[in-house]
Amino acid sequence: MATDLLFGILTYPLTLLVWLAFIVGCSYGLYNKHGAAMPIAPLRLFGGYVGAVLACVVCTALEAYVTPEDAAQTWRVPPESYWAAIRQQFVVTLAPAIMFSTAGIALVGVPVILRLMRAGRGSVGWVLLASLGISLLVSLPLSAGLLGAGNGVQAALQGLASIAGAHLLMTFCFSVGAGLPWSAARPERRMRPGVLLALGAVGTAAYLGWWPVPIDPVAWQAPAAPGYTGAHAPNARLAGIKTIALDRQIGPEHIVAGRDGELYAGIADGLLLHMRPDGSSQGMLAYTGGRPLGMAFDAHGNLIVADADKGLLSFDANGARTVLLAAGEGGPVHFANAVAVAASGKIYLTDSSMRFLAPRAGSTQWAATLDVLEQSATGRVLEYDPASKAVRVVAKGLSFANGIVLAADEQSVFVSESGRYRVWRIDIAAAQLDVSRAARQAKVVLDNLPGYPDNLTRGLNGRIWLGLAGQRDELDAMAGQPFMRKLVLRIPRVFWPAPKRYGHVLAFTEAGQVVADLQDPSGASPVTTGATETVDRLYIHNVNGNGVGWLPSTAAVP
């Protein structure tokens, strides 16, 4: 209620004008205490505050924006409520930002400008230089805190740059609005529109060309997208499926059926849910403390979980947790994504990226985006032996290794490589096998898929199910242009085109023959990551929906 009131007071035009008039009055009142006349006319001072408010609106909009995937994971917002959540975040942030920025200019900025004017340096350049010094003093403690918290030098520098950049933009807009001269030596020369445009162009070019980004892109040759033809001909077999509602939970990224007849799902906020096949009797098995992704049961009935934040975990029937492999930079696993448990007890898992860890990136979706943009191909397949607690690398060189499932003879694993649109079959006897080089122990069974392959699960009658988490996009055209991928990251995400929502799962045989293909081109589907087949139903995994989709098995497989 208080937030709504504050927003109403500060953002409706009439009340905002009253607020700015009050701030101008405060500026004059503070200065006139010294018994001198204010050297800036009230109308010019008012124009300066209007410029600062416009800059504040731009900065707040950029700060409030997150992608739909991040909104689902961090805010637990379903796709249909995405823009409402963005607006709410903007509402919550804008009013305090306007209040504190204008008050800060009145208390600090205006006195500094007046001192510069008395010293004969009341120009835009000197004001910006003074603002930069003040901004650095304000932002240095925050940057030091980020560095001390283990976020790295780049995160600390970016935090400092974002604060200083916002301050400089507001100061610049205030100076222009207040009509400060461009040169202190020639006060009659005020800022002209052409100069503003030129400065804006130079600043924009410098930002787009040199602003630091977290990726170091690698050039590669992307195959021409095949489109939706052949086995993937357009259809609507996934449209209009039924949904099991989850109680205020978002993102059942993976679903596994237990021996007890229950379904188990990992949720965006770290919960492991269980429910009956019809969705009733929903309950919590455990809380991982991270982001659970792939899951599988071992021979003892323990639920083995690949958690992107925490690593490889094991939960018994009572929810007691055992950390098998802790995730972290320099550790045995960096980004645990999917698991498969062999009859021998050995666990095979995908380590999606050694470059981008989900906790540091802020979400699994953003870490995946960065890894696919960079194309450094640091994904791996690991083998963990619970008996000896030994870990070894089966294969490496994968561009975001994702889903994994054992072959029927358990002599090989199928692995989806999201960044290169394909699915591999890799011998488990391999050791440190680099899939970027031709080898008899690894072969591609599905290639040049129309989307990003995600979870792999074992179905009935030898079928293997695969989810495609989104359609291919403009990244293919930038495969050989690393600079363009850096440029993309420098463009604020609010200006990124929203990807078309397109549900897609398919089933194939171990020989690589597609035997079922289900699509939802309606745009109503959440991001489909996989499918779990039982005798009666096919359950659809998703990363940002607020329910579990399903359809009868008879409708899923012809």
C-alpha cells in the first residue's frame, strides 16, 4: 500500500511536477541560507531535475528487466504473469529511485555545481568529472563487498561501472536540462542538440565496442537449420494438453517415476516434490538448497539428483541428503545437469559447463545462454563410483552437455549437446574422450535438430524421449562472428527479441530413428525440457511453467 502510494505521488505527471517544484524550492532554500542569490534560474533548475528524472526512468527500466526464464526461476512467475511482474518490479523500484536521485542532487549535486560555478568551472565537463569522483566514492564499498563475497574482479568492476554509469547519466541529463555551458571559458556556449547527438553516438559506439562481457566467444561452423520437415514436420499434437497444477511452484524441469508409483519433480526454488500419477497428494520430499535438474533412482531406492548449484546429491526415502559430489569452480563437478544410474551402481552425469556456473551467473538459464553464446565447449560426461567415491571423465568437448540416459546394454550413454543441436552415443569405457575429434567411441545419432536438445529419458518399448527447449534462432548466423556475440551481450536484455514459445518433444530409437514427434506451435506452452513416459501417460517437463503437462500414452505414440 505504501509502495503504491509513493508510486502514485512520484510518477503521475501532476504530482511529479509538484514534487520537482518542491525539490527546486528546497534547493533555493538551502542555498539562500548563505545570503547569496542562486545563479541558476528556477526554470533552468527545474529543467535539470526533469532531465535527471528521465535518466532515472531509463536506468530503472533496464534494472527491472529480466528474461522470462529468470523470472520463472527467481521470482517464481509463470509465463502468463511475466509482464505483470516486470511492471510490478518497475513500480517498486522507480518511485524510490526518483525520490533518492532528486533528493541526492538537491543535497549534494547542486552545492557541488554552485561551488564549481564560483570557481569558474561551472561547465558540463567539470560537473561530470566531479560526479564521477563522487560516484566512485559511493560505489567503491559495494564493489569491495562483491569482491570480498567471492564474486570475482569482473563482477566487482561491473558493479562499480553500473553505479557510476547511472550517476553520470543522471548528472549529464541534469546539466543539459539546467542549461549549463559546454565550456567554462565561454559560458555563452550552451549544449546544442547536435553536440548531444554526437556525444551520444560516440558513447554508444564505445559501449557497444568495448564494454566488458563475461564471454570469450569461439568461432564455429553452424549447420544450416533444417526447419520443420521430415520427421519434425509441423503438428499440434502437444497443444491443448492437460495440466497438473502445482501449488505456487514453478519449473518442474525434470520428472521421474519412482518404484512406489509416485512422480518426483525438481522445482525452481529447490524443492523436490512427490505426487500421485494424477497429481494428487502433493508433498515435499526434501529441499536441495539449489536448483535440482536431472534425477534418477538407484538400486537402493535413493533419489539421485543433479543440482546445478549444489552438485550431485542423494536423498533417501525420508529426504535425508548426502552430498556425493559438491559443485564449485575447481571441484569435480561445476554444473551438474543430468544423471543416469547403471545396474553396477555407477552414476553417469553431465557437467554442462566448466566456464559458467549457475550460482555465479544468477540462474541456470543465463549460465546456459552464456555457454552457448561462447561456444568454448567445456561440457563433460563424468562417471562417479559410489563404492570407491572415484570420479573420472568419460568425455569432454561438449557445447553445454545436457541430458543423459544409458543404452539398453549399459555399455554406452546417449548425451544431448544443446549448443550444437545434436545427440551423441558415447562408450562408457572411454576416458577423457574429446568429442571434437573423430573417434570410434563416440558417434552422433541425431544431428542438426530444429531446437536445443535438453532432457533425455527412457520410455517404453525401447523409446528414448528428448525435449527441445526452444527453437533455433539468429545465433546460427553469428557462429563465425565472435564479435557479434559480444555485441549481443552489450545490448540491454530489455531490447532482446522475445523467443517464440514453442513446445516440442520427440522419441527416437537407439539407432537414431524418430518414432514420435509432438509439437505445440500455439505459443501457449512453457519451455519444454523433456518427457517421462509411463504405461498410462506422457508427462511433459518444463523449466518455467506452473504445472506438469500430460497426455494419454495412446495419444503420444501412434
